[in-house]
Amino acid sequence: MKLASFNDHRIGVVMGDRVHDVTACVPAALDTLPAQRMRWLIEHWNETRLQVESIVAAGRGSITLDSVALLAPVPAPAHVFAAPVNYQKHIGELGNRAVSKKGRSAREQGFFLKAPASVVGPSEGITLPRGSQRRFDHESELAVVIGRGGRNIPRAQALDHVFGYTCLMDLTMRIEPGTGEEERSMRKSFASFTPMGPWLVTQDEVGDAGALRNSLSVNGEVRQDANTRDLIVGIAELIELVSSVLPLQPGDVIATGTPDGVGPIVAGDEVTIEIERVGRMTLTVREAEQMAPRPY
Ligand code: MN
């Protein structure tokens, strides 16, 4: 099943070119916190799924997909965890721009955090800081959405905690030579630097997420083209790692790291990510209208 957040945080099931509005399955009490509806639905999926399916089966009131504004499927996750460089061919590509110290493996680097408020959906687009001379890069990543939370989840049981998958762009402001050390979470947490979508696909529909083509293009030119079979730290091991540090919550997002082909984006670009059996989304890049008081 493909679950989407759209318009003012309504919940939809996407079937072909139609969206079935199933917001009625979520308690009205969440009308005051609409961005939390998807997290509630994920947490209560086992007892809500039949109701969702019956609304879809009734087929009343569905609308066309191209008439809605798609938001990130989980618009307000409690956490966005992210793996660093994590495909066999990617290490070394960043050269002296690399964030991590040379010679450290993906496994040794662990994970980092992106600010949940940096999450946007395809209808919102990517906004770069105004007037910056820096380089801003795209990273094409499969994102895991956690269903059942937990602490200290061993990798053998980890996939039971997965709710589904979505496409995620991990956008990064690069360190310029001579700038010195800058903290990675900050450079990856500008508002809109974590696009997700176009929807999330439940685990049963994706099947083995360890063999999915993951590609990204800019203005139609393919920049990244890889397969999740080349992940160094796999999905189950990432869940084991993160949950060893703190409890995972329903709706938490784990970005699984980028393959090679990381490259720059500038205002005016159209960036498209496509992950096999998950989806395809395009975002437009623009420059912020306001100059920040602390420029980059
Ligand atoms: Mn990344």
C-alpha cells in the first residue's frame, strides 16, 4: 500500500493516478496536530489497516493524484537518522571535501542526525540559502520508516520493525577549502534539505529492500545510479545500530546513505529521485527569498 500526506496533512492511499482520502481513520483529536496524523496511523496500523482498506474498496470520494499537493509522507518524524557514505563505490569520491576523517569505514562512522524540520515533500521544493557561493550537493537515498519502535533491536529481528520505505534526498552544504571544520548535522539541516516522498510504500509491497535500484537525475541527466545490494551497512544492521543508542519510535526515518555520483545542484534545477518499487519524485530547486543574517 502507498500512503501519502497531502494538502493540509490529509492522509491518502495512492492507487494508480487516484488518491483515496482515509483521514477519517485517524482520531479527530489530531485535527489540532495534523502533521502527527501519519505517525499515529503508523503506530496504530495493525488495528486500523482494515478500516483504511474498506474506505479504499468503497472507492467514494477519491481524487486525482495530480490535483493534490504531496507533502513528505511522514511530515514530522521524531527523528531522522542518517548513514554516512554507505555504498561500496562511494568511499573516496569526496576526496578532500569529505566530511569524515580519511580511512574511516562506514561502519566506524556510525550515524548522524538531520533536523526533522528539514523534511519537505515534493510539492514544497528545495530552497538554497540566498547569495551563497558554497556548493550544495544531492545524495540519493532509500529511507526506512520505522513501524514498531524499540530499544536494542538485534539485526535478526530488525526488519520486523520496518513499516515501509520512501525516497529521500540528503542535501548537503559542502565545506569549502579553507573553511575548516563545520558540523555535519548543521550543513544538512537547512529547511528543505531532507525531501521525502512521493509516498511511503508498506514493507509487504516492497519485499526485499536489499536489491532496489536507486537513481537520481538533475535536469534529466543521470547523476547517481546504484543498487541497495551494494549497501555496506545494511538496513537491519542500521536499525540495530541506532536502537542500541536510543529507542526507535514509530515514524522514525533512517536514511540509508548515498551511492557515488554525488554532485552539485543550483537554483533552477529539477532533481528527480527514483527507487525501484518505491516511487519517483521531482523537486524544483530555488534560492531563498530572504538573505539570512548569518550568510553562508
Ligand atoms: Mn547522505
